[in-house]
Amino acid sequence: MALIPLAVLSFLALAWWMGWGILRVLVAIVLVWIVVLVLMLAAPAAEFRAAIGIDPQAWFAGGAVLGLLLGYAALIRRARAAAVRRWGQADSPGLAALSDKAARVDTATSDARRTGWGEAQSEALDRYARHIVLREIGGPGQARLRDSSVLIVGAGGLGAPAALYLAAAGVGRITIADPDEVSVSNLQRQIIYRSSDAGRPKGLAAAEALRALNPLVHIQAMRRALDKNDEALIGEFDLVLDGTDRFATRAEIGTICAKAGVPLISGAISQWEGQLTLYDPSAGGPCFACIFPEAPSEGLALSCAEAGVAGPLPGVIGSMMALEAIKQITGAGASLLGRMLIFDGLYGENRTITLHRRKDCPVCSGVEQNDAEA
């Protein structure tokens, strides 16, 4: 019977048992195949071919199958190498256990975290897997989200959905500032709250919901409004989201962020329409005062309580704010710096307008552009 094929198979089985990798075994098979082919062609047909018991055509066919296997293995190795170059290894520092800053959660969860770092890392990889496979985010981008800090001003119709998505996305530190309490009239659009939250401070109720959604992030609530004296506080954050609904408050937050050099994502809604943009004079874009230098006349900019608002509209704009925040933090895509997105929910239309920085703006005319952005 065919002794050579049996000997070859025995050798390969021994090599596999000794721990050779699949690629090394395949290379050994190629070498053996070449040697046997040379002997088959050089030896007299009646002797060598009869000894191995294999027809040359069958040997060539086996070689073709072997070539396909090697080609497939090479493609897999190239694909894995490309994935590592783009997203990094699964155990790279970009996906390591959460840093101390991001791990400072409330007392109820911190004790459990201190006793299970490995479990926290495994949970983070599973929780953020859909982000990690996005080429625009990947492991490094998810690490930037983990190490970032975001201030959300207003936990109402816009701040509530934005906070939910940013907490779910793994933003390491989220602070919510809101002086109001939950009312039953809020529940039509502010879906972070429940009926049982009526009468509770919005920030505290929102913080509980975010911790329940993602215990891997640090949530802080402030039961107060921000004013011109909070420039140092805002300077501690990487990004600010403004979801307030009063012009005076929005203008003041825009001024503080411009002076502190912190990017501001601002959203606004009324009835069926919403708008969204990114203000950042330090990156060459306009500030809030560049676009809205004066307060609107009385009766022109009605509040949601006066004009009404479609329930899902704040969710749409608030989710867009969270999306812009993720892009801003990770560097993915093109931001809305210098552009305003206007969404018309009644007719299902979007349009974008270009915004320009005013050289004579009293708020940001003295703000210099960052060297990295110049």
C-alpha cells in the first residue's frame, strides 16, 4: 500500500502534536509535496510511482487544494494585521480597564468595581463592541470617550436623550446641571424620567437613570443653574452640551464657553422644528453671540410651554447632540463647526446653513485660534 503518504501524515500529526502552528504545518506539507513531485518526475515510472501508490494527476490535484489552503491562510493573516493596525489589539492600552477618573462612580458601585477589574474590562469590551468595530472610532476612539468629561446644561427635552446616549457610549465623566424639578408635563418628551420622579430634582433623577444604564461611567448632578462665575468650572470639561430653553441662559453659557475655550454643542427646539450646531471660536468657528448678537423681540421666540412641541422632536435633536459629541471627542467625520443643521419634523426635511465668525464680536473677537486648528 502507499507507505509514503502514510509516513507524511504521521509526520504532520506529530508536528501538530508538538505545537506547530497551522501555517508552519502547511509550509511543511508544501515542501514534502515538492520533494515527492520531483522524485515522481525523475524516477522511472514503474518503480517510484508504484511504490507510493499515487497517480501524478491525483498528486497535482492535491497540490492545487494545498495552494488554495495556503492562499486562504495568507488572506486571513493579512486581514487580521489590517485590523490590528486600524483598531489595535483587543488587550491594547486603548481598551484597558477604566482609569481612576472614569471609575469614580457612586458608593454603591465603586466597591464592586474595586474587587473586579478583570470583569469590568471584559464588560467594557462587550458593552462597547459596536463602537470598537467602527473604523472611525475603534479602540483608540473608545478610549478617548472613556477619558473624556462632558457637562450637560439642562436635563430637559434635549439634555435627557443626550445624556442617555453619552452614558451608553461610555463617556467617562458626565455632569448634569439643572435647577428644576420633574413635573408630570415633562414626561411627554423627557423620557429619562418616570411618573414616580415627579417632584424630584431633575439632576438627581437623571443621574440615577444614567448609573442604572451604565455603571462604568461617573455621573455627577448639580442642582443649580450656571452663571458668569462658572468659567473655571466649565474649563474643567472637554465639551459642553447646552439644552436650555431660555435665550438669556443660552447666551451666557455661550459666552462662558468661548472665554474658557471649551467647545459648545447647542441645540434648540420649538413646535416641529429643531436646530443644532457646534460653537468653538478657539477652533476658528463662531460663538453663540456671533450668530445671535441680540435677544429676539418679545413674542418671536416662544418657549415650549407657550408654543408647544412634538414629543419625539427633543429626542431627535438631543440624539443628534450626542452624536456630534461622540464625533467631537473621537475625531470621527466632519463636525458642525461653522454650520447649523435645521430639522423640520413636520415635513421631514433637513437643511444646513453656513455660519461665520464675526470679527467685531464682543465675546470671541479676542479668542485666539488653537495652533493645532490654525
